[in-house]
Amino acid sequence: MDRIEEKGPLFRVERQREGGAREIGDMLGRAFAENPVARAALSHCTQASRLLRVMRMNRALVRLAQVAGVLEVARGEGGVLGASLSFSPGQWPVGLRGQGWMTLSGLGVGLRGSLRYLTYERHTAHHHITEPHFYLFVLGVEPRLQGRGIGAALLRSFTARADAASKPCYLETDRISSVRLYERHGFEVMREIDIAPLGGLHMWLMRRAER
């Protein structure tokens, strides 16, 4: 186990191949419900409704990672403290099994929310790098524990897999604080975009060179 801060909890990073979709998805929902992407895509929802919808969406995305990619969790005495959903070379775009869970994730946010998330996807997809790479799809930490090293530990596990394969990494983020975290782990901003249909939502697209 790694210790996060002097008074922080103990946790371990491990792969989770099955189970836990509700617990992990709800944690990710709490982590992302107030992020710019969720607020832009679900601007028609109340705060409570947005949280519930983002939780439901992430439960399906957790299963997507389990069937088509890699799900890693930071687990401590209090349960799941953080999680990353990622895809190794050749796993993204997802195949038929994964597409079913992608559809369910859209149903979780309702028709209007699903269309707005699809708008987000359309605007970012054509910037996605085409060379074989590791894709960090989601990385989230329980809000009360953010900034204590859990996300960094999950990120180190992800980049270690890429380094072992001598492949680059790619991700998208909607927060400048996250940009700073990723930069400390070797990522560089390759492009910034604004998504006009989502109120000018600003995104940073980042790449980490192979090691």
C-alpha cells in the first residue's frame, strides 16, 4: 500500500476485472458531476439530477472498461478511493461488446444529455491520435480525497504500462488543475479546443511521448 500524505489513508492500486460497477461508478459520478463537461452537457438539469445522471453514466462506463479496456482502482479501508478507465493499443475504438455499454452510458444521462455528450465526442474524436497508444479515458478520485496523491498513483500505474510497451499516451481534460497534474507525469498539451455548441467548453488534449 502507498500512504497519501502524513495523515492520509493507506491504499493500493489494483486492476478490477469484474464487479463493483455501482460503487466505482457512483464515486466517479461524485468526482465529475461538477466538472465543466458534465455542467455543459447537463446544463438543463438541477445539481441533484446532474449528479444522479453522471453516476448512472459512469456505472456503464466502468463496465465498458471491464469488458473492453482496463479498470484500475485505488482501494483503501473506506472502499474505492479513486479509479482509472483506460484502453491499451488496439482497444479503442471499442468493439461490439463495448458499444453496448457505451449506449447504456448514454441512456443514463437521458436523451438530451446523451446528444450533448455525443456533441462533445464528435468535437474531440477527430483530434485523437492515430498511432498505437494508451488512452486514459477517465481518471477520478473521491472529491474529499482529491489532491492527496491518489490520482497520481493511478496515473503512475497507467504510464508504467505504456512505458513497458514503449508506446505513447493520450487523454483529454477539461480542467487546468488536471493539466498541471498530467504535465508532472510527462504529458504535454498538443492542442486546445473550444466546443461552441456546449457554450464554448474549453478542452486540453494531451500526449505523453513513448519512453
